[in-house]
Amino acid sequence: MEILIALAIIGIITMMAVINYQPVISKTKSLEAQNQLAHLYNLEKSYFYVHSKYSKDPMEVGFEQGKLVSEDGNANYIIEIINADHTGFLAKATAVVDFDGDGVFNVWEVDEQKNIKEVSPD
């Protein structure tokens, strides 16, 4: 009986520790979005220097989307270019997993000025 009580206490303490680390886990995973958007920014800039316009097609600029965790891959974010023309572009990284289970998915954006910002925190 004493062993069961000790295991229950250890389980409760472990759950509390995991809950306290959720913001740290979410912040760490958001680094993936920031890095991928910075990479896409560099590819778009290189494409712009050659073609005098930005591209809406990630493949055209040389960006390769990693296989998503929802497809048994490692990428937590899907990267897409929202709009692109001769003057600028806007790209978005949307989480495919709700990191803290609150129903809100993390979203980041980058533009032609390399303004990387969090649009929807998780």
C-alpha cells in the first residue's frame, strides 16, 4: 500500500513538472518556424536579385518543405508563401501540432524586410 501511495505522489509531481515545461517546449519548437522563415527569406532575396520579382512558389525559389510530424516526419510547421509580387512577399509558418493543447496553433510570418513576427502565439 505504501508503495502505491509513493508511486501516486511521484506521478503527481511528474505531471506538475511537465505542465511547467510546456511554455519552454513551445518556445523551443517555434525556433524551427523562425529558422525556416529566415531561410525562405534568403531564398526569396536571391530569387529577387535574379528575376526582379518575388515568387509565390516555394519550389521555384528552392525551398523544400520538410516532411511534417503529421506524416511521420520531423517538421512541426508547414511553410507557405501567402503573396508575392515585384515589391514584396509574405510567407507564413503554421504549426501542424497544438503544442500546449489549448486549441490555438502557433503561426509566424516573414516579409521582404525580414520582419519575422509571431502572429498567433501558442
